Amino acid sequence: MARTASLSGFPEWLPEERLVELHVLDTLRRVFELHGFSSIETRAVETVGQLLRKGEIDKEVYGLSRLQDEESEEAKSHKGDPHALALHFDLTVPFARYVVENAGYLAFPFRRYQIQKVWRGERPQEGRAREFTQADIDIVGDGELPFRYDVEIALVIAEALSALPIPDFLLRINNRKLAEGFYNGIGLTDTAGVLRSIDKLEKIGPAKVAELLKSELGATDEQAHSALNLASIRTEDTSFVAQVRALGVSNELLEEGLAELEQVIAAAVQRAPGKVVADLSIARGLDYYTGTVVETLLVGHEQLGSICSGGRYDALASKGNRKFPGVGLSIGVTRLVSRILSQDLAKATRSVPTAVLVALNSDDSWGAAQDVAAELRGRGIATEVAAKAEKFGKQIKFADRRGIPFVWFTDDDGKHQVKDIRTGEQLDADPATWAPAADDLHVRVLKA
């Protein structure tokens, strides 16, 4: 996979690599639909005002302008124009707009999945691209959304990731109510600021986070110490509840968050054992999260960063006094596929979809060969027809070079045979009944 790209940050896979990506996408789609999620696709562009409506963002957004207008005053003031167009940097903001605009046509709670490309002006490196694919699932309510959906979303994602050819993973889950209630309880009122500082814990370490809390938010040594104590709690079961209470902080919002996180972890222990932990260092820097927050790591590949993140948002989408609370998670498909390919974690069983090449006896036999191919395709067997009546050895070499496992021969008397070029076995065959073994019918992606 290590190839020189003419434009960095915009991955382009070889055919056999694309087969791995398609397997990941098809697997996610299948699991999401088994759980009743409907597919939607939103436009690639949003207005700058729409993208920034929750305040400034820390993403580098690609703006759009017409090249013909590049020197005009309008183009020069593009950045400050809320009506200017930009490529979406995630799928959550476009989805919020979609819900508001189509609320009269949707049945709530609305369950959607969305698999699309997004764009960010990242510094390209493994796991970070400028153009990449995300796979999102969300459940959105009208006015209210029962907390049980927070539990369900986590379990669906655990099932979907378990079906992929990837190493073991861990969903690290926290609750913003728990964190905000705790910070209020120790006298830190700028809870958003504290969350942003705690969100940097893994990058800069506890000592520097403590300095941030004190220098930027006015925290005392004791308050900074308490905030870091909370962030150090991590359990594979519901024992985190007792550990939080042992810190001696009393707050109503804290208790609400504790109860919600306890529900998620208790369900996960039962239905996805070993896949979920309560990790009270997880903050998620975006301000629109209001409850459950999730980040997911590949075990042994932690330096890759989170492969799946998201959470609960109670006010991301609204229309007048009408609120559309939701909960959702987003899988970084390109990040996952990049790691699968670079580490040879999985491979396709062949490089092309084709299972059979129909060989030609002579150029005059091309029509008859097409008839054979049509019969095989009609029964779901991917088939190509040779373009030239070369020596059979050359046609077999062509199939081998393409990664096609079977070559079909028809002699002048109309007798059919099929050869497995991997083993050399050649048998009589009828195009109306013959089929390859189940493992050879379609390309499979196998975990290394």
C-alpha cells in the first residue's frame, strides 16, 4: 500500500485494496440495517453559516468558490460570508439540518445510517486524510428521546466493529452530565473549559493539564487534583460508581450522569463483554454533547487514535421551540481501512470479482463463449470472456495474472470443461448447472 501519491491526503486504493474497503462498508451496512437503521445521503456542501452555527470549530474547512471569480471582491471576502459554500467536515452537522428541513416527512424516533465522504484540511498522516469516508448511525427523537437509545447505539457499534476484520477494540464511555456535575460540585463553573482541558490528557499528560486548569480556568491545586482524580477512574464494570462517590462530591447533575453511565456499562457487560469500559477521562471537545460520550481504540494500535466516536446531543437540531435530541456514533472507515492495509490485518482472497474466464478456441467462437458467460452470470457467477483466441496456455496465464481462479473451455464438439488453475484439476461441466465452491463464488476478505 505504500505508494507515492500525486496529492497527499486523498487516498486512492488499488482494486484488491478497494475490495477490502467494500467489505468493511458492506458489513457495516448489513449490521446497521439488521437493527432497523435507514440509509440517507446528504449533499456534500453546506453554507459556512450552517457549519459554524454552533460557534467556531477546530476543523480546517474547505471553502468553495468559482475559479472565474478568484480575483473578485466577492471571492476575497468568501471566508466571512455565512452564505458561502464549504465541504462538510463531518456528517453530524448536515444530518441536523436534514432533520430540521424534513421533520414533517420523518417518523420519529428516526433511525438513520449514513456512509459518505467528508473533507478536512488535515496534515496528512496515517489515520488522518483530507478526504475520507465516515459511517454514522444516529437515533433522533422529536421533543424527547429515551435514554435507552444511548445503550442501544453502543451495543450496535460493538456488534458492527466485531464483524470487521480488525484487531480487538475497546469502547471507552463517559457521561458529560457526570463530568459537568462533578466540576460544578468542586466549584469549577466553566465546565466546557475544563472538558476541553481534560480532553488533552492523553496528548500532554496530567501535569500539563493541571497547569492549564490553574492558569486558564483559575482552578486551585485542590480543584485541579480532584478533576484529575475523576479522570483517572476506569473500570470494566459498574464499580466506577462507588469510586466516584468516594471522591466526596455531591451534585444532582453528577448523580444523573452516574445513573446513565451505569445503565450503559451494565448492559455492555452483559451483551458485549470485554468490549466496553467506563473511562472518566473521555471528554469529547465538541460543545454539543450533553450526556453519553464515546471514543473507541484498537487494542495494540492506540497511536492510531479513536476509530469511532460520538455521543448524546439534546439540542444540536431545533426548529423554533421544537427540539430534536439524538444520540449517534461515527466510524472512521478510511482510518480503519488504512490500518488494515498497512498492517496486513486482512486481505481479499483474490484481486478481482471474476470467478471464471471463458477461453476462446478461435475468434469465431466468441459468440458461443458469450452464451456460456451469460448462463453463468445468470446464476450469479462473475464471468469474463477472453478477448483473443491465443494459445490456451496464454489464456490461462492471463487468468492467473488477473487473479481469476477458473478457466472454461469448450471444444469444437460443444463439450465443456472447467479448470481450476490453482490446482490443475480439470472437470467436465455444464454451464446450466456448474458452480464453483461457495468459498470461490465471491471475493472474501479474511482476517490475517
